[in-house]
Amino acid sequence: MFVSLTGFDLSLAAVLVLLLALLSWRMQLGLAPRLLLAALRTTVQLLLVGLVLKWVFEQASFLWVMLITTVMLTVAGWEILSRQKRKLKGWWGFGISTGSLFISSFTVTLLALTVIIQPDPWYHPQYAIPLLGMLLGNTMTGIALGMDRLVQTAWQQRAVIEQRLMLGQTAHEAIGDIRRESMRAGMIPIINSMAAAGIVSLPGMLTGQILAGAAPVEAVKYQILIMFLVSSGTGFGVVSVLWLISKRLFDQRERLRFDLLLK
Amino acid sequence: MSSISFSISRLSVLHLHDVQIDIHQGECIGLSGPSGSGKSLLLRALADLQEHTGEICLQQKKQVDFKPCDWRKQVALLPADSQWWGDTVAEHFRSVDESGLQQLGFEKDVMSWQVSRLSSGEKQRLAFLRLLENQPQVLLLDEPTANLDAANSGVVEQMIRHYLESHKACAVYVSHDLEQLSRIADRQFKIVSGQLESA
């Protein structure tokens, strides 16, 4: 059974958001403008994406899939940068974050499409785009958290890092503790959601497939696959970004050089 | 005079220009100058923590021919404020130097102390001992007794002299206390408007 939603159904749900905005306005919580703008953005963006996806699914052309995935990647790269407390210098920050996103998400998606799911053709947009979207979304969060923690902690503890260098440690050793802590920060959300899946929360994709009428066991199999892909994609992405940034924090004489990386 | 162990030629770093010194084995160079004149900056450049131009050699081998970590083990900088990253003192030492601890007035159990419990004077003395673990050839000491009372200052000065003799090492000793410098240093320099001058 699949129940299609009408515009009226969506309007009813929108009334709830409006009520919340009204409440926020009456209680002077200062949340209403941001809430309404976000609700408007989600409506417009998702309607647009629905139209684009409908069109791309009909075309099923490799070139269009490439174009869309490139746009997704670029936006995710900028999103990572905008979540950093300490701003990185232009192209370096973008290059490192987008490069790590690309290496991890694209490799894992490619592997899943060609070896595991094997749709025909392998780049079939109905599989490739949602799969990549989920990977990019989660990897983006992991990378943004790990990167922010690394740069922020290294900045606060720059005297400690230099002290360790003075005692003859290599740059790699001197920032080792901070890198390990940042790795944990980047991976904790996905590890937690794997641990809680099914008991505390029903993951969004599982819920979506079940609502769309898929058999629960089939939906669960997909969800497990996605969890594994997302956690490994996030892990590789975070490892890569931490490695690149902690290298970039030092010059070739292993001196701590925030001036090379930060604005 | 014994052979030259540490030589600095045409060294420039930020507002310091054309620093030139040859330091002999066992020698202690005293360095003074007003705050902000660049004493600490010079020490950082010597330890290769600060970008600089010019040539620095340890026993005729150039700084750039050392791996950075090996250079810093040999040319060891003791900063004015020591930093500690572990919870206990022991996490910052590879082994326990009982006689060193004793000379500095510590019992062996100091190793199990919490770093947060240490006074600034205790930190300074332990940081000095920690620095000697690598058995450096050059000691770069930035106000190593600033937080110590007269008795402990004397002990540290004595340990430095003893170390320089027994390890054929040399030192650059930064201090505001000219009396102390005349006591411990073989030659004295001061930084005046970006230049190193004999004092």
C-alpha cells in the first residue's frame, strides 16, 4: 500500500510549523523568522530537487549523474568550511575538505554500485544519487566535526605542541593526541547512530522505504548496508582530512605554522 | 680555548638582523636586553621553531642537514613557561634520574604527582630536568630561574655549569639579572635595536 500525499496534506503539516512560529513570537523566543525561513527553504529546495530527480531518472544519462554529483560535492565542501570556527585560507581549506569528501564518499559509493548492489546500468540515478547523497551528508558532518576539533584544539594547545617539538618529538607525535581526539569527535555521531539503530530510533531511510511499501526485512537489509557504507565512508574521510590538515599545520622544518593554514 | 661547537652566522629573524656568534665547547653565553627586544625569538630560531635566514651549525654540521626532531634534541630550548600535557609528572619523562631529582630537591615520588599540583618553581626545575633527558649539546635557556628562590637558583646554576663540563656542551643563557649573568656566563651579549652587541 502506498498513500500519495496531496498539497492539502502538506499544508496541514505546515500549519503546525506556523503555530510554533506564532507561539515563539508570543513568547518572544526570537526563533520565528529563522524557523519560517528554514521551512520555506526546505519546501523550495526539496520541490526543486524532486523535479530535477524526476527529469534525471527519465534521462538515466551518465553525464547528468556526473553533473549532479559534482554539484552535491561542491556544496558539501563549502558547507564543511562554513562550519569551521577558525576560517581556513581559501582554496586550501576547500581543497582539503572537498578532496577528502570526494575520496571517501565517491570510492565507497562506486564500490557499492559496482560490486554490491549492481543496478543496470551501474550509475542508474535511482540508486547512485540517493546513495551518494546519504554518504555525502554523513561524511560531511564527520569531516566538519573532526576538522573543527583538530584546528580549534591545536590552536588552543599550540604552546603544548611546540613544547613537545622542543623535546625532540616529530610533528606527527607532537599533534598525535589531538588527532586521536579529533578522530573520535568525527566518528562519534555515526558510531552512536549504529549502536542505537532499531532500538532507540528507526533510521530515516528505513522509515521511508517502509512508508513506500517495501517489506520490512528488505528495508532493513538496505539500512544495514547503508550504515556500513556510511560509517566506513565517514571514517576514511575523517582520517584523510585529519592527516592532510595536520600535515599542513607544519612546514617542512616541522614548525607549527598557523599562518599557512588560517586566515 | 676548546673547539667551536655551535656557530651562528648572518642569522636574521623578523626584526633581529645579522646575528653572528661562535660558541665554544663548555662555554656559557649570557644574553640580555629589554623585554620585546627579541631574546626569546633568537632562541626559537636557534631551535628551528621560527623561520629565519642565515646559517647555524652544530659541530660543523648545518641545521638544515639535521632532521628537525634530531636538531631539537641536540639544540634544546627551555622556554620561560614550560608546558605539560599529561596528568602526572611521570608521563613527561622516559626514565627516573634519581640523582638529578635529589639535586633539585625532589623525592622520587614526585613522579607520581599531579602536574596541576606543581608550583611554578617546581615546574621550572622539573622542566629543566626533562630537557636534559635528551643529553643535548646546546642548552638554550630562557630565564631558567625566574620562578626560583635564591637557594634553588644557585642549585640550577651549578647543575648547568656541571652539565656543560661533563657533556662538553654549551649554553645560551637569557636573563634580566645582570649579576646572575656575570656569575654564570663566560661572555655576555645584549640585544640593542635589533643587533647583537658584546656587553
